[in-house]
Amino acid sequence: QVQLVESGGGLVQSGGSLRLSCAASGFSFSAYSMSWYRQAPGKERESVARVSTTGIVANYPSSVNGRFAISRDNAKNTVYLQMTSLKPEDTAVYLCNAQFLSNNYWGQGTQVTVSS
């Protein structure tokens, strides 16, 4: 049974930091590219970070570049998203995604709320 379980979200003040985790099970984690997406109310889902199977990180979108950092630990089947200098516009549900060929898995998401 495939599972992606996000954790680490919460309420933080503007300028604060959070570290999100996504624990994977039920598939060969190391063979999958891993990504973090976010979705704010009334907005489209946005990709914010992606890391390849070998740890190569794709360019971040300008909205988070320099503030967010993705990493993965294949030994722990976990992907992380370190978020710093958080802004109110970062408020969203953050979702973990695993992708390999036609396989595409999603977690349930974790809420991040940044107060001004």
C-alpha cells in the first residue's frame, strides 16, 4: 500500500522557519523523483521543489528561491522541505509527490499558515 505522509506544518510568524517531512512507504522510494507542491485556497497547485533520485535539485521557482530547500534521505524513505524567511503568501497546503514513469503518488498534505 503506497503511502506518503507529510508532517511538520503549522502556524508560524512571518520571517519564521519550518521543516516539512514526507515519509514514504509501499514503493521503491529511491527510484522516484520527489517533489513538494503547494495549494492555496482559490489558486492552482504550484510546484515549489523537486529532487531527483540521485539528489539533484531542480531550479526553484522565483517565489521560493533562496528560502526553500529540498533534500531526501533514501535510507529513511523521507523527503524534506526546509522553509525559511516565511511570508504570509507561503500560506498553503503543502503536498508531497512521488513520480516514476507513469506512477504518480500524492500525500494528503500538511497545512502551513504564516501570520503577518
